[in-house]
Amino acid sequence: MVTNVSNLGRSGVYAWVVQRSSAVILLAYSLFILGCFVFHPDMNYEQWKAIFFSNAIRIFSLITLLALCGHAWIGMWTISTDYLTSRQIGSSATFLRLAFQTFCVLLILIYLIWGIQIFWNME
């Protein structure tokens, strides 16, 4: 079982559950958006904005955004621990893995804050 600082001390089962549950949320949201396009093909900007002005859709969007961030973090953590090892890239693997994970966390946080601003600052 892999547990270290970058995995926040969780087990692989925890990561598996988060990855799969976030995928279900992302699928539900994608189907919702697809349904909006299919059932309202001639939707204009005002109608689209009205859909996302609803608090229920804002909350659904926020939950989806959080699921996307969790899904992305687990995926990028898995990639970094699988491919940024001393076997593949040599002795600088620990530094490179930490730098990559730090970059991923910062980018995910930026996208999370930006997404929250988009969904909750609609006028």
C-alpha cells in the first residue's frame, strides 16, 4: 500500500473510491449539459444564463467542479508516482516529482477558484 506525504496518508482504496465517484458525478453533469443542447437546440444566451442562474444548477456545478479537481489530483498523483521514479529518470526523481505535484496542486487550485468565481458571480 502506498502512503506518503503527497497522498495525504490515504490508502489506495480511498483514491479508487474518490476517482470512481468523481467520474460518476462528471458523467451526470456531462449528460445534463448534453441534454440541454439536445432538448433546446435553439437556446440563446439569455436562456443558457437563466439555467445557470438557478441555485440548484450552481450547486450541481460546484459539486462537479470539486469532483473534477479531486479526479484530476488523483490522476496526476498516480502519474507522478508511477512515472517520475528513480528507475525512469535517475537520482533527481524525488525533487522532480515534488515539483510536478506542487505545480499540479497550484494549477488545480487556480482552476477551482476561477470556476467558483464563474459560477457564483453571474450577473
